[in-house]
Amino acid sequence: MTLRNSIKHLRRITSSPTQPLPHRHRHGHRDNNNQEPPPPHHHPDPHSLLNQDPIQLLSSLWIKCQTNPTKPFPNLTGFLSNLDLWVLSYQRASAHLTASFPPKSSLPSHTLLSLLSLQNAVVKGRFQWNSPTRLHILSPNPTKLLSPSFFQDRVVQEVLFMILEPVFEPRFSPRSHGFRPGRNPHTAIRTVRSGFAGYLWFLKGNVSGMFEHVDVNVVMGCVGKAVKDKKVLGLIKGAFRAPMNDSGGARCSSGGKEEFGKKRKKKTGSSKKKILNADEPKPDPYWLRIFDSFAPEEAVKVPSYGCCGILSPLLANVCLNELDHMMEEKLVEFFRPSKLDSIWKSSLDDGSHNPAWPEFVPSSGEDRTRKMDYLRYGGHFLVGIRGPREEALRIRKEIIDFCESKYGLSLDNSKVEIEHISRGIQFLDHIICLRVIHPTLRYTATGGEIVSKKGVGTLLSVTAGLQRCIRQFRQLELIKGDKDPEPLPCTPMLYSGQANTNEQMNKLLETMADWYRYADNRKKVVAFFAYVIRGSLAKLYAARYRLKSRAKVYKIASRDLSSPLRVSNKSSVPEYSDLLSMGLVDKIEGVQFSRMSLIPSCDYTPLPRNWVPNHERVLHEYIRLQDPKFFCGLHRSIKQEALSVPQDEISEILWDCKTLGVHRLLSNSK
């Protein structure tokens, strides 16, 4: 044996003294040219670590947080150490990127090992936000428009969001409706309709400056009231202070513009239509792009804090929740009931009167009830005040002082406007105003005579802003003119078939009709939308199929444009019905809402008092049933009222079937 082989032999013995050597190695007959490689490092099977249901784990966290909403959480690192949650976050991030939710069973082992590596980096404090050099997991659909670290950051954001959302949701005020599950602009509009009647002055505030410029210490101070885990707090703080370099999407987008400019200079012939690759993100359909342009001002601006991503709306609500609780205290202090008033005679939640009823007495004066209500959606809030204008000025000053002292946000009077109900207040693309009604009052006079006479009252009205819709259509170049808008041809859909064009525009009409579901003038607004869409499509089809006017298009395709149109030529073309039966063409759907009778009416369903979303109601009922005292009391009340529980009824039916038989039991029951 040579000296080199002897040294290797000693090294192997000292490195693993307990492992027995092969027989030929012990006797020194090992060949130098046929050396065995060192034993590979065996990774644990990642599938063996997936032993819990992440949905069940998150459900238990929701129940625990709803049971003790004010209890802080000192340890959340245990959830970060659960690989099942990381797999769920990977599935959600992949669905966001590729529009497909991969099942857990189809995830390969190398993906699970990458998730395990990312989890260890986060738990041990080695993870860095927006770091393309330290990648632990790769995107399932890499594109040039995204930075390499975008998908990795999104997976970490999903894990933090799933852990932090149940912690903060029970702490949020029920008067906040933006960026929360079960609450949306419709719930905010229904709350205004049900609870903001009888107010004279309105404060419309804008604190969306919190979405752009916010102090990190302020956010961490608000988050630290509920979360005491230093590792989670460090992750959030690192996301705020992570450098946003230009190696990702910003650089790619600018580079794309430069390349586009170069290609544009080199163009000499006709342009070819670009064909997207299979893994390339598809653009949004035309109807969705149009609908996005109609988004109200309150819902357009979404907070974005550094590398926080989807955590930003949650963190913004955490900060603005301090403003919500301050206003809730002001509501109690401001309330001053009066026995001479027709509503709110004794308490804030007086169940004997519905505040949405019409009011037949003046709502101002020293002998009237003073009351205030508050609602917030995102960075915009609405305050209704029943009282003199001096009280509205005082409340505005207190809000401005609080925002400046708490958030360091300087607000002027233009950010918190005071408006009278008679002028109309625009909120979430709806106009809140008063509508004068003349109901017939019937009552029994002295002597039993029934008296009927006309009364005068005011009713809160929530209508859609038709003028804003006209301005949006004009910006999209679908209409022209001011007083009498004239539809213009929908040129972006020029190269789309009639079936696809009608289908896309029907989706737009259905979406707009659903958006204005709670508007008093829903029929009028949707009818205007349908008129613009049908006129625009008729002009488009007149140009595409070489027809001279809209009248000829309506004559051939009918009023709802459901009949097929085709270019006239001398060649014999099969009929549309034959092509449809053979599956060679798509079925053409008519443009909806072609008649006023087809448009649904306004939904006046009132929002119940103390309304909560369905998921919160289910959680509260489950928590109550888990209480032994409540369950025993419920069971005792059933027994006292001579009722039977479902288990007892099923037991009796089974016993009768066994003793009497099915046929005899049925005959006895008849």
C-alpha cells in the first residue's frame, strides 16, 4: 500500500470509527483506480413532515383568537416552523402567479426541500427580503417582468398573512369595511343606508396619506400591542426597511421600453400580431380593464409598504384601527338623547325605531337628539353628525389633531370636508342625499273616526353618480358629447368574433349591474350602460361587416345583437344553424338589458342590526357551543319544553325499525 492510500485509509477510520470496513479494504486489496465515493448525505423525506391539515390548524388559530380577542400572542414561531403552512402558502402564491392551485400530492420532492430550506432560513433569522442572490425557492412560472426574489418573498408574505390575519381581525372595529374578509364596499353602502338617516352634517375625510408615508416605529408600535414574538416582529420590520433595488421588475420594465423603442425604429414593413407563449401571463380581458377604470376613488389606492406586499393592507388597517377606536369613544361622548325626538330617544341602539324610516320632524334644535355615526373604508372615512355645524367643526379639529399626534400625518381642511346633506355627499361612487316624500298618514281620531292626510318627510337616498359614469365612458372613447352622449365604435374589439364580443360586454353589464345593486337609480344607470354598449357594438359591427348604419345591424342581428352577422360574398356559406350544430361556431348570446323590464330593481334589503359577516357568526356560535355551561343549559331547556334532540329522534326511528319492521312502521305512521 502506498503512502497516499495509507493516509486516506487512516482518515476514513478516524472519521467513522464505528462503521465496519469492507472485507477487501480491511485486507488491503482495494484498488486505487476503483475507489468508492464517500456516502452521500441523506435528506429526510419531506413528505414525512406533512402530517397536519393546514386548514384545521388555521381554524384552531381563528377560534383561539376569537375566544380571547384582547390577549397578546407571545409566541408565533411555532406556526412558522410548520411545513404544512408553508406548503399552503406555496400553493396560494402559485395560484396568484399561474392562475392554478397545485394540489399537495403533485408537489415534487425538490419543491418541498426548497420550502424546508426557506422555512429554516426564516426561523433561524437568515432570510433577507428582496435578495436575488439568496434564493431558496424558484418560481414555478419565471417571467422577465418579475424579479427573481418576487416569488420567494410572496411565499413568506403568505405565511405571515395567514398567521397575522386571525390575530388582528377580532381587534378591528366593526365600522371598518376595507381590506377585510366578509366586508366590502357593498356592506359599507348598506350600512350607510341603514344607519345614516337623520344626519344633517357629514365629515368626509381622507387619510390615505398613511398608505404612502408612514413611520416604521408607528406601525411596529401598533403591531406590537397584539404580537409579542420578536422573530415575527423582526420579519415585518425587515420588510419595511428592505432595499428596493432595480434588478427586478423596475429594471425589466424600463428595459422593455428601451427595446420596444429600438424595435420601433427598425420597423419597415407591416406589424405582426404577437403570439403569447404558454408560460407567459395573459392580459386581462377587455371588459375587466373597462371595469377597473370605473373603480371609485376610495378603492383605487391600495397601501404598499416596502417588501410587505399583501401584508400592507393588513398593516394599514392595524394602524388606522386606532382612529376607529378613538371615534367609537367619541360616538358615546357625543350622544345626548331627547324624549321629544322621534328617533334615538333613550340609547344608541334603540331597537324600537328603525333609523332608516322617514323623519317627519326637524332634525336640528336644542330639543332634538344629538348623535354621531362613523364608517371607514380603506383610507377614507365618513362621519354623520346630527346637531349644529359648530359640533362638526369641533369633531374635525379633534380628528386632525389625533392624526397629527398619532401618525404624524398633517391634514388640512381640504382633507376633511364638511358638507350638508342637501348638497349630496359622494362616497364609494354613490351619492348620499335626502329625498322628500309625501306619505299618507292614517290614524284614529277622537270618536273612532279614521283620518287620512298627506304628510311630508325626508328619506335617505343612495344613488349612483351618472355624470361620473359619463366621464369614464368619455375617457374610454366609447361616447362623445356632453348633453346627449353618442356611442362610438368599440375599436379594441375589432378583430374579435361576434360571440366573443357579446360575451365580454355581457360580463361588463352584469358586473356594473351588480356594483350598483343598492343604488336607487339602478335601472336608469344600467339602462344607460346597455344603451352605450349596444350602440357601440352596433357601430363596430357596421364597420366590420360592411353595413352602412346601425339600423341595418339591428335589422339583421335584432335588438339584442344575437343573430349572426357575416360579410356578404358570392361564395356559398353554410347557414349559422348548421355550423352551430356541427360545433364549428360559438353560440351568440344577446346583449343583456336590451329592455327596461329586464333590468333588476334596487335591492332595499336592510342590513340587520349588529350585523357581522358569516364567518364571524359561525365562529361565535361554535365558541358558544364549546362552552359546557351553555351546552348543558341548551340541553336542559330542550328537555323542559318537551322537545327531543335529533340524536334521540334517530335512535327512536332505528329502534322502531328493528322491532316493528320498515313496512309496519310506515303503515302505522300513515
